[in-house]
Amino acid sequence: MKTVQISLNSIDKVKSFVNDLTKYDYDFDLVSGRYVIDAKSIMGIFSLDLSKPINLNIHAESNIDTIMETLKPYLIENSAEA
């Protein structure tokens, strides 16, 4: 499992994020505080506080590089990499 921080700060971003994830057969969970929801659920995502960064748990053993490439528009870059 890999965990990354993402930002979903607009409705369009949420829609494209869910569309991108549904291409994969892996499980993705969004974790915000004590809430864990299915990252492929638009309704679930809108139940979270989208003004803050959200942790995304990727439950995949292979294709991590491909998934990370797909997630690039949503990832929060570490300041050390900027």
C-alpha cells in the first residue's frame, strides 16, 4: 500500500479524479481525520472537508508508476521537491 496527499479543491477536480480512478481495478481509500471513504465514490468525497489536503491510500502491488502518473494533477508536492 502507498499513501500520498492530494488536493480536491473543485467540483471538476473531484469528477475527473473519480473518472481517473475508475480505470483501475485496485482499491483506493481517502482518509480525512477519522473518516475513511472509497475514493471512487463522488458522494463520499463530497462528505469530506475538501479545503484541506486528503490522504489517498493506494491498495496496489503493481502499476504504481502508472497510477502515480495518473494522479499527478491532484498530488500535493512536497516543498523540498519544488
